[in-house]
Amino acid sequence: MEFKDYYKVLGVAKTATEAEIKKAFRKLARKYHPDVSKEADAATRMSELNEANAVLSDPEKRAAYDELGSQPHARDGGNFRPPPNWDAGREFTGTFGGGNEEFSDFFEQMF
């Protein structure tokens, strides 16, 4: 998933107030609304505007977005830290028939 700079989508600074975000959204919504705009990508642009506005106009979502956006590796999972005592394979052993015994016989025959 590609990271979207919602501030860039709305054309506002990262320090923009709620009023500035609202004003920018309304201006761009009038320009790119599919019922008004003649541009081919109007529906896509409107969707991006709605998404950006939904995040930046909500203080909690905006704070989370700002925190994630400031960490370049967080967007691609590069900063992932598992919880303490987490075993990535343990969840699958019960679901798929236990340990690796069934596979070990198969692979031993192949090699």
C-alpha cells in the first residue's frame, strides 16, 4: 500500500488548523466533485480528498497519522516489533495439524 500525504492532497501545511483543513477540503471538493468536474480523474480525486479529510479533520486519527507519517519505515513494516513472548509460528501449528512432523517425512523422501 502506497503512503499518501494527506496534507499534500488537501494542499495544506502540516501545521494547518481544523478551519484551514475544512476550508481547503471544501474548495477542492467543489472543484473535483464528479457531478461538477469535467476532469477524467474527478471521482478518484474526490475519493482521495474524502479520505484525507476524514483523517485530518479527526484529532485522534490525525495524531496517529502524524506519528506514522514521521516514521518512514513504519509505513512498510520495517519498524515492526512483535509483542513480548510472541512466536510467529505458534498460531499456525494448531490450525494446520500440529508441528512439522508431517512435512519432515515428505522432505526427507525428497532429499
